[in-house]
Amino acid sequence: MRLELRLERSRKLEYLVPVVSVLLSLVVCAVLLLSTGANPLAAYSAMLKEAFGTSYGITEVLVKATPLILCGLGVMLAFKMLFWNIGAEGQLHMGAWGATAVVMTGWDGSPWLMIPAMMLGGFAAGALWALIPAYLKVKLNTNEIITTLLLNYVAILWVAHFIYGPWKDPVSFGFPMTMQFPEGAQLLRLAGTRVHLGFVFALVIAVALYFIQEKSRWGFEIAVTGGNPNAAEYAGMNAGRNILLVMLISGGLAGLAGMVEVSGIQLKLLKDISPHAAPYGYTAIIIAWLARRNPWGVVLVSILMGGLYVGGETVQITMKLPVNIVLIIQALILFFVLGGDILSRYRLVFDRPGQRPKKAALSGG
Amino acid sequence: MEASPLVLVVAVLQAAVRSGTPILFVCIGEIYAERSGVLNVGLEGLMLVGAIAGFSVGYSVGNPVVGVIAAAIAGALFSLIHAYVTITLRADQIVSGLTLTILGTGISGFFGKPMIGQVGPGFDQIAIPGLSSIPILGQVLFRQDAMVYLSYLLVPIAWWVMYKTHLGLAIRSVGENPATADSLGVSVTKVRYGCVLFGGAMAGLGGAYLSLAYTTMWIEQMSGGRGWITLALVIFAAWNPARAMLGAYLFGGADALQLRVQAVGIEIPTYFLMMLPYVLTITILVLASRASMRRRIGAPAALGLPYAREER
Amino acid sequence: MTDDKIAVALRGITKRFPGVIANDSVDLELREGEIHTLLGENGAGKSTLMNVLTGIYRPDAGSISVFGRTVQLKTPKDAIDLGIGMVHQSFKLVPTHTVTENIVLGLGRGFSRVKLDEAQARVATLSKQYGVKVDPNALVWQLSIGEQQRVEILKILFRGAKILLLDEPTAVLTPQESEELFHTLRSMREQGHSIVFISHKLDEVMTISDRITVLRGGKNVGTVLVQDTNPQDLSHLMVGREIKFATFPKKESRGEQVLEVEGVDALNTRGLPALKGVTFSVAAGEILGLAGVAGNGQQELAQVITGLQRPTAGTVRVQGADMRGKRARHFIDAGVSYVPADRHGVATVGDMSLSHNSVLRRYREPKFGKGPLLNFNAAIGYARRLIKEFNISTPGHATPVRSLSGGNLQKVILAREMTTRHHLLVVMSATRGLDVGATEFVRKTLNDHRHQGGSIVLISEDLEELLSLSDRIAVIFHGEIMGIVDAETARIESLGLMMAGQRLSEVA
């Protein structure tokens, strides 16, 4: 069995692959669920119904999708120029910290001032966090996969230091969290739901990134750098500056995700701003890849993933299933898409058995 | 009674070896995989799979050795996914490795649920007669558990195979220039599958060390970034199994130190101390990349690149 | 008919690749103790046929027999076991390993120890026996191209090969080194080896061969004894029509200096000196050829004069302006166009469309956008113009350039670089790998450009190409200019000596 290059990429397969991948990953996951004695069909239908079957479910899906879109867009932009930013989780934590820092100054002003200041704080903290690996990459060619990832652990510990220490709410009964934010520091919510203004920010940024990617000279530079870094250099593009700029935005967006989580949902800084079992920053990597590095794709996939989160939490509570299946399904989808992508570029060729001699080289004569 | 500084230093060094051992296993395996041209950034996931497989089998059989064997097999099987996707299907090695980590985290958490809170069998400290009575060194190196001694054996063997045997020459050639190795009858596919599976087994061992020796329990995501730290140490070790030992114990030292500094009463906030291993690893990585820029030595030339013979 | 004197017989070999038939039922017989040349232009299927014979490609049809026995070559190992060895055009060596390590690779199994001492002794014996000199302890990347080729030959002899295949071995050698190689080949023939020699240089084919087989379009169009043929007949067989390589008239008057390079030093990617005190200039309406064996600093020089690499000393002036500290984009703005040797790896982005690639170095120009925005319609219009003017055969402007043939890809690059407003064109290995038609087109384009007053630095390993196009030829060796001669009066022998490291004053 071997692979043979197709002359034209198969369009049909390109659309078919994601759909089949989702189905296959559900099948594999069903086997896992059966092994624990659970009924996969019941679980799946409960998940689907809870996530997309009720208006409350749908709003909750959008709540989960909001940080996913922001992180996913950031990761996608970096991937687009082949910079492996897998540090969205840490950048999100730093963003949440930066936004909280604004509140912790004790300032209690109008939301018209406070929210932009917190957005700036979140964006800047995430961006700075992302600029560390970017700078090391540009100056010393330090492997960014490792630095971005390790900085995640550092950022989480950084946040922990503040919520267990200086910022701990004295009346939290020992829980590691800050005091509740004043109203001026809370994002506007859609009446009766938890959907907040952050979702609108996410959509606006998706549109902006689309225009940068598809219509601007800078977007062209990013695409060329991602397609062939040598060609980018040959074309007179400044790779170092672009890496710094892209990571500034990439980290900033993840930071903004952290800001909208604390300001729109948690209303305080606490330990699990990103779900421990399937952290937003890691899911964003999967989203960016599945979205085929397209901003609309990021929005769409994030909403689907949001559904997976909501469904996963439901079956955890109602059917006592480990919430880890969210992570498993995500990873399986990506593996099947990876394999499927190859099949849309190559075709599998099976050598006819008759062509093969039974033993090595000589066959007499 | 206050502990004397010497006793404390010896205790830290002994803990450094313990702490460095799981990373040493993983590092040797990854060096083989990368030398053959396959980057596996899924180590974190592989370690977790090894840790849970080792723990649950060891727990149910009641024998840690059986657990360790199971962990190695589980690691190898799990890395088979990476091997198939990147070697046979030629997909991107980084994406596949990241996905492997995510999958490993999910699977280990899924199967680990019932194991939370259980105490499993573990390895006991064995003092090597004679050697263990050498002052300081004997205490540090030869009052350890069986898996540490296994790692002592593994390092020279891994070094010898890599640099002195035909297999090692084939592995290094496949990672530098697969077309050349192929033209001389070395099967690039076989060498790479072998190295990735070996790397997976070693990562499984490293994970099992965490759940069967370092502790005797299963904690979700207990690898705590050690898989990623290993990736940095491979670069620090310049893809040489002997240097991996130095790197692993250096990290182990940082880990051991941060756990003990508070005991001495030095006033550094806990969470900043806990950052130490990660910050140290980044520093090491930065220094290693500076060195490799200066001396122009680096990764195997074909690292990360799929190989196909008939493509044109 | 007896088969006993036949070393290799290929019958009806067919090999298809997606979209092309590289070999179309080819027959070939190699006799014991002969030097058999496989002649054909680029893309005729010579390399494919040899890769079939070495087990790298599996044929779709046909049979192979070696010393009278029908064999199946599934892997390179099978070919090696049968005593078939090949020196590939791009050497199959591990640069970071020693000569001996390269030679013994694949010869032992598993955990057995590599016995380097024994191997070194055998390498030394073989070197003496065939007159192939090389240091067995040297690291391959430190060797010259000629020496690396000797390692390849030793590697094959070490495996006891009786059948040697050499794919265009002289393309990378100086004329003198080629002579040495022929000497080695003849001595191997005396000792009973059978050799397939691939080339498209007719004069050396006439010198070295016993018999010649010509391939065209993947088919065998004839096998002849060398004494029964002549270069004209061969070239006719090879191309299927009369080829007259146009001699290009030189331009009488030259204009002002466009490029001035003075005392330039530069490092290679390993941080070792690659250029040492390079000084030359190019005037408007002039083609300056740069001759040299590959790896003597050509790449670094091309990068320095296009701004892709900064010199460690010396100055580069374009139209009188000092370019010190300037980056590639400033060189582009100053009117320096560049056709690099690596078409896929540097000059284009394979997954991007032809129209995107056509503005690769021009996307900052006002005509392709406004402010931060890029006008893709303008790019498409421009791409359409290039397709028409340069006769690029492609399904359309939206086709990813990865799927274009080598000749068409080179046309895209050349078209882009030549239609940019520019003063200097730097061209490296412009016709390598192209077929006769595309080669003629490229050469004619460059010549026309000169006559319109353009200046060109033409970097090539093909001496004939340099002699026919250039006004002057500079020879580079180990990063130093050995001398600059007038192309009209240059002798190929003295150019060869300069390529091997003698200065103009020594050879003149």
C-alpha cells in the first residue's frame, strides 16, 4: 500500500472529510463509552438536545463559543504564518489577570471607561505574554512550540499566586478568588441569558481578520510566509517584524478572551477560568486547524465545539460520564481530518499481489 | 534538631535523581525518534497514557513490574497512531503530536476516573551493597528504586547503540538524509516506525515512574508539563543520550529544590517557586539555541519532514 | 543468441507518473565491460530508467534481467545485492557523517558493531586500485563536489558492484576533473565493470562511450556504436529535429556601471568564509557570466548582490548608490531583479496561484493596491498579460504553481522578474533541468534583454551556456574571483583551470 499524488486536490473530499471525521470520532468514542457500560446513543442524543435543542442551550453554547472564537482566531493567525502558538491558554490567563488588575486598582467608574480599560489591560497582558516566545524565536530561533506551551504553566501559576495571595477576597471563606467586580466592570449581557458583549467583539474581530487576510498587503505577507518562508525573504518581507506583529495580535486576542470571561461570565478572577478538563486555549488549537485557517470557519467550528462543551457538561451531571469525552472527541476528529486531508491530496494505491514475487530478488531464469 | 546543610544537600540531590528519572526515560526515547527524523510533541499525552496504564494494571495485579511493562506497551501502542499518521500518511508531525497530547490527556482522564484516590503498589528503595556506602555519591545515586537503576543501564546502552552499531548509523542517516539511507537499502519506514514506537514505550515508562515510583497513585494530568520539558531537554542534549542524563538531573534538581526551599524557610512565594522548573527549562532552551546558532549545529536535517520515495 | 555477455537487459520497461509516461516500453542492453552512454535531453526519461534499474522506482510493466537471470527489483537493496550501484545526480550522502560512515551505511544489520577500522583499510585499498583519491576520515560536508563524487564511486565499489550507473556525473565537474573521472571509468572498464553513463554533452559522449542509446520522450529511439555515429546524428536523434544553438551577437556599446561589487566578504550558512574580497562590475547592456563548480560561493554572491544576505566586508553599489545595511526590499526598490536557482524552494510559493506568485516581489507597488489594501484584480490582469507574452502553458491564472512543469514555472519567474522595472537582473542556473525548447526560449529572452540595454549577472555551471551568452566571464573558486576574461577570446581549457583554482595570471 502506498500513496500517489493526485493531480488535482479532490474538492468533494475536502468537504466530505470533516463530516465523515465527526461521525467516525463519535463511533470510536461510542466504543469507549460502551466499555464503561454507558449507552452512547442516549449520551449523544442528550448532548445534542441540551446544546442545540433549547433556547437556553443555544445561549449557553454561544457563551462557550465566545472565548473559543477569540482564542481560535489568534491561534489561526499565528498558524497561518507557521508560527506554532500553542500558548493561547497562558495568554488567556494573563489576559484575565490584566483585566482584573484594572479592577484591583480600586477604581469604580463608568463602564464606558472601565470596560475599554479592562479590554486594553487584557489585550496588553496577553500580547506581552505572547511576545516573549516571539522575541526569542526572532532573536535566537528558540523553538516556539516549547516556549509558548511552558509559559502556559507559568501563567496559570501566576494567576494562582494572586488569587491565593494578594488579591484574595477576605470574605471568600478561603476560596481562591477575588471579590466580585463592581458593576462598571461587568460586560453587558443579553437580557435573561449569560450571552455577553464579548460575543459581539468576537464576531467583529472575525470580520476584521477576514479583511486583513484576504484583502491586505500584510495579509498577503502572512500567507506567503506561511506558504514558503524562503520565498517571503526573497520577496523582501520582514519575517521578524511580522512574527512579532502576528504574535502581538494572537496573544492579544487570547488575552481578550480572558478579559471577556472574567468580565462577562465569572465576574471575578478565580482558578478555573478555563475548564480544567478541556481548556479553551487547547481547544483553540483544534479549532484553528479544523477551520482550515479561515475566520468564518473558526466561528462555525467554535460554535460546534461550544455545543460539545455544553453537551459534555450535561452528560457529566445527568449520566455521570467523565467530561473528558469532550477532549477525546475533539482529538479524534482532528486525527481523522488529518488522515482524511491526506486522502484528498493523495490516492491510496494497492500493489497487486501478483506483481510481488514471493521471495526477495531472484526468481531464476 | 535542625538538619545540617550537608544532609539537606544530599537529600536534594537524591530527590533530583528521582525527579529527573521519568524525564530521562522520555528523553532517551524522544532522542531516538527525532534522530530518525520524526518529531513527537505528543510526549505529554504518552506519559499520561503510560501513567494510567501502569497504575491501573499495577493496581489490579498488585505488582508494579507488571504495571511498568503494561505502561511501555501502552505507550508504544499509543504512539503507533502518531507513526501511522506521520510516516505512512505523511501528515504534519506537529499537529499530529499536539493531537496526541490532547487525546492522551482525555483518554487518561476518562479511564483514570475510577482510580482517583486509590493507592497502588510501588517500587521500594534498594541500597546497592557496597556502592551505597560511598560517601555522598552512594547516598545520591545508589539508594534509589529499581527503575532508577534501569535508567542507569539504559543510558550507556542507548548511547552505544546510537553511535557504535549499524542500527544507530542507520537511524542517524535516516534522520539526516532519508533518500540516501533508502538508496542503500535501509528501510526508512521501518527505522522510523521502530524509533517512534521505542520513543512511545520510553514515554510510557516515564509516565509509569510517576504513578508507580515517584508517587503511588493516579492524579489527573499528573505529568505536569514534563513531556514538554523533555522536548526542550532533547535540544539541550544535542540529541545525545549521554547528555540527556545531565539535562534530566538538572531539571530534577530544580524540581527537588522548589519542593524543599520552603522547608529551609526562605521567603519566596510558593507559586513563584513552582514556576522554577518551567522557567529553568525555558532558560536552558534559550541557552541551547544560542549555542546552536553560534556553533551551527542543530537538529537532524530531515526532522519533521515526511519521506516518500516515488514523489516527483 | 547468447546472453552470456549481457550484464543487464531491460525489456519493455514502462513507468508512469500521474499525468506523464516517463518510460514507454524501453529496451536496453548493457554488455559486460562496456561504457554505454544513455543520451537524451532533460525529461527524456534517463533518470527514471536508471531509478528502475536501482530498485528506487518499480516499473509498471517490463522485465529486467541481470547476468542472464530475470530479476524483480523491489527495493534498492535488491539492486545492491545484484551488484548494481548508481551515482545519482544529487549525491546520496549524509553530509554530517564521515566518508567511511557513508560508505558502510546499510552494510550491517541491527546491533552489530560498525567496524570502522577495517572499513577504512578497505577504502584505502580501493582508492589505490582505481585511482580515486579521498580521505576516509573527512566529514562529507567539508569535501569538494568532485571529492564527494569520488565517495559515491567508492561506495559502489565497496559493495562489490559490477554494474555502475552514473547520472550526468560531469555536470558538476571542471573539464579537468571530468578527464580524471574518465580515466577512472576506463580503468574500471579494464577490470571488467560495466558502466552506464548518462549525459547530454555530445563531445564527451563521443570520447568516453563504446555504445550509445538515445532516449526521447521516454522511448528508446536507437542504440549505436560510437564509431558508426557523429554528434550531428546524435543530436538529431535526441531532439527529433535539427538543433542549432543560436550564437548570440554581443552588443557593441556598453553603458554606465550598474552594479559595482568591491572587496566583498561573506559567510556561508555554517558560518565559514564563503566569499573573499570579491570585486567586479557590470555595465548597462552587458551580460557578465559567473563560472565555477557548484558550491564555490555562487549562492552567497547571488544573495549578497540581491540583498538577501549581508556581506561581512566590502561594498555593493547599484547605479552608484551604496547599498550598505540595506535589506532585500531596498534592493528590489533599487531595481534589482533576481531569478534564483531554487524555483520551488525560493522563487515561488507552490500552493499559491499563478497570479499571487506573479506579484510576489511586486505587491508593494502602487499599481497593485492602495494603502494597506492589495488589489487582487490588478494581480490577475497582470498574470494574464504574463501568460500571454511569455507563452506560459497553464490552465489559468488561478492554478497553483506547484502543478506547473519546470519550464513553465521558470517562465513565470522570468516573466515576473523581467517585467518589473529594473536595472539589474541576477540569474542563477537559468536553464537547469529545462528541455531544449524552454532552454532556447530562456536564452533568447536574456539576450534580447541585453540588447535593450539591460545588465545581467548570469551564474551557471554550464560553460557552453556562459560562452554563448556572456560578454565577459568571471570565474569563482573557493569564494575568490580567479579572473575575468572576455567571452569572445576565452578558451575552455583555461576557464577549466581557473575553475580548479588557478589564477588568470597563471593560466594566461
